[in-house]
Amino acid sequence: MNRFHEQVMGVYFDDLDSFHILHNARYLLLFERTLGAFWMEVFQGGFNDEEDRFHFVRANHIEYIEPVGGVGRVRVRVWVEKLGRTSLTFGFRVMPMDQDTDHATGSRTVVRVNPESKRPVPWSDSFRTQLAPWLGTEA
């Protein structure tokens, strides 16, 4: 089963650059907020109590395809591309409200770490079980 989480996000005047398009850094902010909502859905708001919550962002990749012009709303979709031993890669898309076309696409890889040593450690079996329905490519 391929699943994704999608959130409608607002684009406000202070999100725009001097050309009145969504500033490049704001795409990652929209993704970050959507990812937070994804964690709340997967763990019913309890991710802060999970041992797997300790992770570092290893990489962000984003490709800007079509600018978001002016204020309004966009859809942000996230999904799990890959769950490795210690890493996890999300995919994301920023799309207009009325079309399944892309303003931007990207990915983020995180690595689970031990909170004391800050060294990579494997994801727990319970985390893998909770994330299992979300594995696969975006539908």
C-alpha cells in the first residue's frame, strides 16, 4: 500500500520575496510543518514520548519547478521513500490547490541517534511497525 500525508498550508505576504513569489527557504518550512502533522497522525500526537524521536537531519534536497506566486494556499504532500537501519528518507511535493502538478519536489534524510553519544543507532521495532503502512512511493 502506498500512502502519503497531505496538508493544506497558507502562503502569506511575509513568505514572499521581492518578486512576490514564495521565498526559496519557505518551501522547507512548509515541508517541516507538514512533517510535524505527519508525525502527529502516525503516533496520535505521542511522538515526543518515543525513543526514536532523537534524530538529526542528514540532508535536504529540493528542486524548484514552478514558482508559487502571491498569497494563497498550497498542498504539501509527504511520504516515506525509504526506511533503512538508522536512516529514514521522506519525499515531498508542494502543489497548487487545484492540480497535481509540482511547484517543488524534494527529500529529507534523517538519522536516528543516541541522545547521549549523538551516534547513529537502529530504529526500534515498534517504530518500524508504526511506519510500515507509510512505506513506499507516493501515490
